[in-house]
Amino acid sequence: MDAPTEKFVALEADDTTSMRGCGLANLTWVGVDKEELRQRLMMPEYIRLAMRDCIKRQDTTAIPDHLLLPGGAVADMAPHAPMVVFINPKSGGRHGPVLKERLQQLMSEEQVFDLTEVKPNEFVRYGLACLEKVAGEGDECAKECRARLRIMVAGGDGTVGWVLGCLGELNKDGTLPIPPVGVIPLGTGNDLSRSFGWGGSFPFAWRIAVKRTLHRASMGPVARLDSWKILVSMPSGEVVDPPYSLKPAEENELDQGLDVGVDAPLVAKSYEGVFYNYLSIGMDAQVAYGFHHLRNTKPYLAQGPISNKLIYSGFSCTQGWFCTPFASDPGLRGLRNILKIHIKKVYCSEWEEIAVPKNVRSVVALNLESYGSGSHPWGNLKPDYLEKRGFVEAHCDDGLIEIFAFKHGWHASFVMTELISAKHIAQAAAVRFELRGGDWKDAFLQMDGEPWKQPMSTDYSTFVEIKKVPFQSLMINGV
């Protein structure tokens, strides 16, 4: 099928400016014919209905005959870029439900999935499996749709990570190819979206931007993204309320190459999860934890991005991130008192202990270049500095994770405005953080924006181990 012909139309200056948030800043003349876009994205009706039916029944063993074409369909019936969209209608403020309706108009109702009704794992297990079943019975159109399928996620980084995690399960079963994923940014930070050229905010001229975004998603090149598995192992007697992204682990799979000795409890409780952007330990996670707790208990106080940022700033000050001296409270002293860091360098099987810098109050392990709503804390390092420190240029698909630290709120502020770089600690192919109590009863951690309070024992250590997931996620590049 031929690519749709673009029909260029002039935009008002305000419209052009507002589209920068969706990664469209370099476009002054935009426009895509609606019907041609539908032809490019929309799967044949019998396939759409069969997939929806299997998801609704949560069964792919028997697809009703009336939903299939006798003898199957030829490959030419397949669209150039069959696409499905997952939308979190609670994101994007008041635009969520209207955006959902707009997406259904541009594609088809059956290809737009409301995440409050259909979960990504249900789509993978039943919808995608239905498509594969029809293709396996000789339907060439279904076979081409499966091979060309692309996915867009309208939501924040957490929603994108949720979809990527569910698609990642296909690797374990050897079910290939994995559909690549693009982003319509509806969250607050949108660092995943920024990292792959989809912008950092929901544009005011969204009706124009969404149509153009779907067109770009149908043609954009595919890039790769590392993901990282985290294992939290703690004494079994400790009680923790983990975030949604951490699940109980069946086994304690700490790397045996590093002897934990007498610091490890005899009986351990473990949680595991996957992150795509960052894991942090310390004061920034404590502030995030306080903010999330307030938002959950008093949601009327957090009605939008501006009020959220004001409340967040208040927590930063009251909890000592900016204003409280180190020595006034053991909980506000440097992480050096409770933290040890071991790393594995690339192509190295041995663990190496790395010193925790003095007086740092937050340590971050970062996968993406973008962090904290578009900042670049690792910085654009010069070749001679990279060589001196034994670093390489950071990329999100290089199998390495960058570890850096913030000293306090003022230091973090200067880093986030890119006046200076963060305190560089290491680049690693695997990381193990060891937390041990004393004056500190709890530590605070967050993973891709989900914070939790981690209790610490004075008798045994809690271990947080990070290793690269053996397969990479596929992202559609919006640039």
C-alpha cells in the first residue's frame, strides 16, 4: 500500500509553538489526510473483531467462524503500518477521554484500548495470540499484520513501562517479532518520551498533533532500549509496602560471585521488578515518598502540574533536602553511613567495591539520558574526562548504567538546570547496593517515579541488586 500523500497547511504561530511539546518543533507546515491515515493504520474488520472477541472472552482456543474470512485473506489486504494504541484516560488532565475519542476516529474503535478496561498483559495473552492463531491457519493478511504491528502508548513513563514489560514477556516464549512502541506523552516527567523524540508535554494543539504523531509513528525508525532487573533482598522479619512495579520473588537470586558473608540474613524475603529509567536511594526518594503519600490521602491538593510542583517543593524544604544541616538528625547525614556500592564493569566477572562519596544524600542509577523532566545530570562529558575516569559515552542501549550522586537540594538544583554535572560515581554492567541500619531505621528508594520506604535492620544487610535484562525493548523513534 502506498504511503499517504501529505497535504501541507499553514498553522498559526501559537499552534506551531504548542506542538514543540509533542516533538514537532521542526515542523512549520503539517497535515496528513485523515482517510489515507486510516488506510495506513487500520486492520481489516474481521481481524479487529476477532481480537476483541478473544480479549473479551479471555480465550483463543476457539475463534467464532463468523469472525473469520472463508479461506483467509491475502497479504495485500494488510495495512502498511497496523497499529494499536493504549491510552490511560486519567492522564493528560481533562483531555484524556476526548483524546481517546479522537484516536478512535483516526483509526478504529477496536484498535484503541482503554487501560482501565483492557490491561496490556490481556492484549498480549489474548489479542496478540488471536492474531497469531489466525495467521497460523494460513491467513496471509493476519500474518502481515502481526509482522508489521506497531504500538502507541498515550500516558506517562509508568504506563509506557507497563506496556514494555508485558511485551517483554514475549521474549521468554520466543514469540517474535516484538512490536515496537511509541509514545503520546501525557505524564509529568515523560523522560522516556523525551529520550525517543516524542517530546515532554501534551500540546495545546493536540488535535493536529495527534494525527501527525500517528503518521510519524507509522514511519519512524526502530531504536533499542535496555531494561534493568532489580532484586531487593531483606531480612524476612521486616515489613515493607512495595510499589506496584515490585512483586514478590520466588527465590533469592543474589549473584553468588560476591560473598555476602555474615551480613546476609539466614532467611530472606525478596522482591523483584524491572525499570527503564532510574533507581534512586536517599533524600530525593524520601521527598517523593512524602509527596505521593499526601497525593493519595488528600488528592484534592494535587489537581495539576503547577500545584504538584509547589507541594513537591514544600516537601523538599521541610524534609531537609535544602535547609536542614547534616548533623541535626542522623536521618539527614550522608548515605555513606548506611550504604556500600559494588559494581561489575563491562566484560568483567568480578565485583568491585566503589567508595560512596562523602556527604552525598542521594544516589541515582540512571539508564536514560533524560531524568527529572528532561534534565541531563550525567552531562555531556568531554573525551579526555571519559578516558581519565574509564567511562564511555552514555547511551540507553549500551548495556551500561550510570551511577551518580547529589549532595543536597541546592546541588541537585544546579545539576538539573545543567549549570554543573552530578557527582559521577561509576558506569557499570551490574550494581549491588548494600543498606545497613544503625541510627537510620528506614531508607527511601524510588524506581521510575514509584517511591517506597525500606526498613533496615541493625543486625543484617538489605541488598538491592541491579542486572541488565538479557533482551532489549524496541522503541519507535519520533525524531
